[in-house]
Amino acid sequence: MIDVAVIADAAAAEAALEPARARLLAQLTEPRSASMLAAEVGLPRQKVNYHLRTLERHGLVELVEERRKGNVTERLLRAAAASYVISPSALAAVAPDPARAPDRLSAGWLLALAAQLVRDVGDLITGAARAQKKLATFAMDGRVRFASATDRAAFTSELVAAVTSLVAKYHDEQAEGGREHHLVIAVHPSVPASTVTTASTVTTASTVTTASTASTVAENEET
């Protein structure tokens, strides 16, 4: 079982989002049979079997073991991943395109970049797994509290200058064997876990996220 899998197929996404199947996936962190699951989720075994066949057909669960119990062959299944993320590729016709209207100060553009990040990293994870190679990525998550909107603006200006300087220092268009990486930096207001976001929170507290992902699977050897 892998840690996170990205669902890029629309039919697989539909299968995973069906409430009963989502419950079954949550129970399948450990191998279980249809009978075990039926007792746990309160559904008839035949119905559980139907849902499991659908999940298995879309690669969301995998067979771990088959064992005989009397005249019956019991199949033990497990989720293919501990958790799942649905890629924007599953809604390709209406997926946001960050190239459509670039705007550093637009929350909509930030979402489009985030969607692209999910799609690209999902494709890279899938490709790296098939090639049995390591995937070279880096991510950083943190928080910063600004005293004022003026300070926030100054921070973003300095951040842009610092990143631009680093890119200029390390970017090499001509290096033989070099690898292009995609760099995404986002700053957005923090969302408290159990409180409603207020206007003051929006203007004074922000989350800063940076991520760098390898652009091609062929270049994903461990460094």
C-alpha cells in the first residue's frame, strides 16, 4: 500500500466518491473480506461484494490473499493507498488552467496553480512507481503572522526578490544532464481548524507554502 494515490480517471473518481464505497475504502487500511466489511459497515455481504468489485476494477483496492473456508474461497482485499486525492484531470473539460489568466494576487489563479500541482505530481508519482524510481520533490509548509497589510505586501515583495535571485543563481539552461523543476510558492490566509475566518484573520495571518517537483519521470533517480 502506498501513502497517497491520485485518482485521474473520471470513472474511478465517481466510484470512490460513492458514499458506501468511500466507507469501504476507509475500512480497507488492513486486509478484510466482504464478510468482515459487511459486519463493520452494516451492509449485506452481496452489496459489499458488488462495491468491492467496482473498486477493484478501477484499481482502488487490491487482492492480498485468497483462502478456502469450507466450500467458499474468501478473498482478502486492501485499499491500494492509505489516502486518495482526485486530480483535476478527472474533470479535464472544466479543469482550471493557470495559463488562462495569470494574476499573482488572484485567489482563483492560486487555485488553478494548486490544481496543476496536484495533477502534475499525481502523474509523476504514477510514472515513478511504474519505473520503480525515486521522485525528487521538496515541499515546505509554515505560518507567518503579519502585523498589517503593509507588512504582508513588503514580505511578498522581498519573497519575490529572493526567489528571483535564487533562480537566477541556479538556473542553467545549457547544463548537460540538467533537470528542469517546477517551483510553486503560495501565500494565503490561514484557516483556523474550528473557528470561522474573520476579516481580521484574513488580513493578518497567512500560510506560506513552497513546493518543487521534478518535471519528468525519467529524471527521478535519487540524488
